[in-house]
Amino acid sequence: MRKDRPWRHCPSNLRLFVVFLIHHRIHWLLGAVLLGLFLAACEQPSQLSRIQSSGELLVGTRLASTTYYQGATGPDGLEHALVIKFAEHIGVTPRFVFPGDINDLLRATRNGVVHMAAAGLTITPQRQRTLRFSQPYQQVEEQVVYRRGSRKPRSIEQIPSGQLHVIGNSSHVETLANLRRDYPMLEWTARYGVSQNTLFEEVNSGEIALTVSDSHELARVQRMHPYLTPALTIGESQSLAWAFPSAGDGSLLNAANEFLSKIRDDGTLKLLLERYYGHTERMNFVDRRDFRRHTQERLPRFRKFFKQAAARTGYDWRLLAAIGYQESHWRPDAISPTGVRGLMMLTQATARRVGVKKRTDPKQSILGGADYLKIIEAKIPKRIPKPDRTWLALAGYNVGFGHLEGARILTERFGGNPDRWMDVKKHLPLLQEKEHYQTLPNGFARGNEPVTYVENIRNYYELLVWYDRNPDALL
């Protein structure tokens, strides 16, 4: 790594002052002293240079479904993914730290205990007094959350006194304080030392009536807690950004802004937002409730077969189980009007291809379905990485590989990236339009179906991973 030249750290006014000294022939002793001070100033490396020399970026964050959590293959979350890419951008390794609560996180950032905070933080006037923020990377709304079946407040005036609980020192407190100027009867309880997930669980259990959440966080947690739902939106749209200490030369902040501008321009940011949030709102209340019940009642009977199929093919057994749920809701005797049948809903031709003799036998169906997905994935160009590779293979499993290729052709024809699921899913529905499908080798297909199919499986898969890590949630 190239080290910064000392001259790069010199403010331009100091350079001009040295020129002034030389031009006016200042006494050599005074000039030497001033020049020494000048060189000392020049030799001070920037904060970014010091971090690059150490090789480690300290990042404060919080454990939440929108920031950092344990996924199927290790740490995951939007903030985690963004920080990993930013650290690569500046040539260092990130180390995540987890202060106790939001107050501890903000204090650690203000005091320079961490280099930056990447924790889904809202930019607020109060926080801007002691912190510096990057450019925004996401917009969210603040929502009052209640439990379905309990009393729903339809306006701020209907929020009962003492029933609203929020995280202390959160952006939600600032919003509520601003609202109280117009609604003096508005009251809330500020909670310290607890997480947003704790408040979600308390609302879900009926221990408290209401809380406030950012919309993206509620959208993800609703799948785990199906009875949680938004009552009303308060305040205006909020910007999420990274936070930095107000002290320092701003070099790390400048690098962060450069990085965020880059990934916004090249489409990486849009791709990450789609990856973590593009599918979260597809499940309605009935879907979430039924999936939870079927995970309790039906899945245990077939779990061993999914694990056997996973051992044979290399897929995560929970992904295979998610496919099975999307296909049949884990019913081995399922049958469709088109003749596909069994837990994995195989056609006769597919069953013969993968050696399944009895499609209604759950073990044969699960193993055969996993084998067939492997066959489809093997046709996907090797250059395409996961998770796009997985989502494209699932679309091919549903609509047929030939039709998937047709959608990829249309994607490229319209200027999209045929290797990205985010782009391909926009063009799959065009397979239903004559002006487009008649130009393709495999012709017409119901292109809306594989989009719904893949997005549903993504939801079911994430839920199964979560249930696997939190088995008490099914009790």
C-alpha cells in the first residue's frame, strides 16, 4: 500500500505562508523554526491513512434483522454487507463491535471508541450536534406498531397515555417530542438498555400495547411475528446514514461518501436493497400465520428427508424445505390440475429424469426435486455467483430453463443485467406478451409465476433459518 507523501497533509494556506517566508527573506533562525513547525504539521497522517496502516476498521453496530444478524451461512444483514464492501474499498478488514444499546452506540461513536457507526441510524438535528453523518443510503418511515386484534389507534390523538413504549435516545423520541408541540397530550415511555426486538416481542405477547419502529425493520420482523402490524405513520420520511465522530479531519467520512456515491451510481446499492428488502412485503398476515403453524405441525415429519437431500446435493436443507412448502405446503399427496403431484410437485417427465418412481412418496419426491434443481443450476453460467445463481435456478425450476433463458435475453435486450435476479425478475412477465414472446425460441410462458415463486421461497427460507435459531418462537 502506498503511503501518503507528507506534503499531501499540508493545508494550502501553510504552503502559501512558506512561500511568503522565502520571498520576504525572513531571518534564518525564525524561518527555521517556522519551517520545522510546518514540516511537523505536514507529517501528521490523516485518520484514513492511520486506519489503513493499522489494517482494521472498528465499526459500531447493533444486532437486528436490518443491520447485523446470524444468517444461514454466517453474519448477514444490510449494514454488514455495506461495511464489508466499504472496508474492501479502502483496503482494510472490518471489526464489528456491539455496544449495549443505542445510547452506548452513539456515545462510543462520539468519543471515538469506534471509527464509525453502521447501525441503521436516522439523521436527526439533535444527533447532528455531536456527530457527522455520511450521505443517506436508505429512506424509511416511522410507524406506530400494535398487535392485530387489539385496539388500533387511527390517529395520534387516539394513542392512549402510558401505552406507547420506545427506545430511549432513539430518533423516535425526537419525532415524538416534535409532535407533542401540536399534540400536548401525547405521552410515551422511553426504555433504556433494551433492543427494538425486545419491544416487538412485548407488543406481540401483549405485555405492552404500542411501540414505534422504522418501516423497513417492521417489514422484516413481521414475518417472524405475524400479529405485529403498523397502525399509523408518524412524522416525515427519514434518512438512514453512517455516523462518525465530529472530531477528526473528515478523511474517513470523505472516503465513505465517495464509496456510497460509487455504489449508488454503479447499481450495487440498489442490488443490496433489493436483496434484503425486495421480497419482505409479499407475505400477508394469513401467509405468515399459516406458515408458522405448518412449520410446527407438518415439517417435523419430512425434515430428515430434506436433510438427506441436502447432504446429497449440497443445498441448505431449509432452502429445499422452502421449495417444498411453496410447491405443496408440505402435502405429499398434493396434485394440480396440470398433473404435477407430490410434495415437490414433479411432472411425470421430471420424475422419470431423476429416477422417481412414485411421486407421492415424500422421500422420493424431496430427493428428486433436489436433484432436478441441481440439474437446472448446472445450466446457469458459472460466472454468476450466489445468491443470484440460486434465485435464477429456482426460477428455472418453476418455469423451465428455456423460458428462463428467454427472460435473460429480454433483460439484456432492454439494457438490464441478465446475470442479476433483480433485473431478470422485471422482464420475466414479458414472456406473457406476444410482441416479446414471439421473438424468443421457447415462446409464451406465464412469467409472473416464477417471480412470485422465487420471492415466496426467499421469505420461507429466511423464516426457516430464523426458526432454526429461535425454536422457542414456534411454541
